[in-house]
Amino acid sequence: MNLLVTGGAGFIGTNFVKYVMSHRPNWSVTVLDKLTYAGRRENLSDYEGSERYRFIKGDICDPVAVQGAMEGCSAVVNFAAETHVDRSIDDPASFVRTDVEGVRVLLEEFKKDDSRSVFLQISTDEVYGSVQNGRSSEEDTLDPRSPYSASKAGGELLAMSYFSTFGVPVVITRASNNYGPHQYPEKLVPLFITNAFEGEKLPLYGDGGNMRDWLFVTDHCSALVAAIEKGRPGRIYNIGDGQEMTNKEVTFAILEATGTDPSLVRFIEDRLGHDRRYAVDISRAREELNWKPDTDFQTGIALTVDWYRDNPQWWQSIKSGEFREYYKKMYSTRLENSERIQ
């Protein structure tokens, strides 16, 4: 298997490449990554010079770059996307460009060679919208409520249209909230871990009651390999863990794992359109992919905290750069009007 992994220098992409290189010794990987703010080539520096690995800097919206990267590849795993809901509220256009137009460019190149085995489109449980009761199944109506989730829904619908129209062997996965090593510190888990290490406040949206299904990134990667090997073209698979926790509960788990005083936590003004709950039914992945998650949240958060503790140079260099201005823009006013956790 020769994979093209787009967005392979980002959070989940990095962990996926590492998983493949470790668990599938007969597979090779080409990474295509634009190296925007959240992509870091040094994440994969251990593989530079390996015959099984090559890196290409490029944009999935660029047909020339995509053509060169996909040459000789038998499968595509598309992680490349703008992903942060907060950023999508400020700049929807960049999300539509990458998450929809970029998918079209990849599909157009992929369908030129009918010997290719699978186009794996990585999506999100956020396309279902907020779920009051029960769990979302793959057949449920999509109800995205942010520019980010809408752009991801658009990308996967486009991909599925290429399956129906052109016979492209598309498989789609919709994963719940990932956490783990190498995650850019704009998301809740890495932001709160690194803020705790620095003695900075932990800005918790709303009342902290928003609930998510938390999935350790390595478990997600094992599911994706299973989808490549066993997934049926034209099929969608939910990937989750069943470990539902509120943001407040996650925050307290981080406080305990880092030995941080709860006085640093602040309730801040909620973000626009903040979905209350996501939860997915993973029975199809269990049955058809023979996959199940292996990492409970207590273990996963401990591993994650250890990684950030052991790699301060990785996240400190991020938080001292462009991120500092972004953080001030997002949180300074909110923190001025915040309340301590009770």
C-alpha cells in the first residue's frame, strides 16, 4: 500500500503517519501538507530519509501539487482541512476553500486512475449538529451548525457524489473529539494542559456543560487503518469512544493530572452556536471493521499530559508566536468579564 496522506503534518495526520509507519511495515507514505499554522514538518522528522516516506509541501487546492503528490499512490487519506470552530466563525471562506474545493481537486486527480483502492475522507461528528438524546447513526440527517461543520459536511457530500457518479471508491469516517500528543494548543485539551503548566487561566466556555465523546487519537488512527483495509466503498463509519464527558469534567481531569489549583479555571462568555452535545453510535465500525477503542479517558489524558510535559519546546514555540495574538483576540475580553469556578 502506498498512501497519500494530506494534512499529514497536523495533529491527527501526524499521529496517523506514526501509526502506519509503526504498524504497517509494508506500507509507504507520501505526506502533502501546506504547513499552515497547525502543520509542523518537524513532527515527522524521524522519517526523513526513509525509503517508505516522502514529504511534499503543497496545497490540496493546487491541481499541480496534487497531481505530483498522488503519482504512484494507491490510496488517499484526506486529513487536510481547516478545523477549528472558533476560527471558522471569523473566516468562513478559508474553510469552504480547503474543506470543499480542496476535496474536489483531490477527487478529480484520484479518478484518473481506476486502479486506486480507496479515497478515505476524514470528517467529524459535528456534521450531525447538536444531539439532545441518544446517539447519531450514519443514516441520520446532517444538521451542521457552524461554518466548520458545514464545510466538512459539504466535503463529504461531494466525495460521496463522486462515488455515486464516477465510481470512485470513497469511504467516509466521522470521528468524535480527538485528543492526544501533537495537538495544536487552540483546542480545549492542549490549551488547558499548557496553560496549567504556565500558571495561566483556563477559559471555560459557558457553564462548562457542553458534552463530547472523547477519543484518544491513537484509537482513531487504528480505526482509519481498519477503514482502509476493510471499509466498503460508499460507506460511512462513525468513530467514537462512548466516553462522554462535559467540558467541565475534562477540565477537572486536567487539573488533577497536572496538579493545578481549580482557582485558575474561569467561566467565560460562550462562543456563538456552541452545540450542546455530540454522541455517535459506533456499532457499524465494530461490526464491519472489527474495530473498538482501547484507551479509556483516564489513561489517555495521562499520556497526553505526559507528552506535553516532556515536550515543552514544541508547544512553547507555538504559544510565543502567532498564537499569542490569536489568544488575546479570543480570550482577553472574555477573561476580563469571567467568573471563577465554584
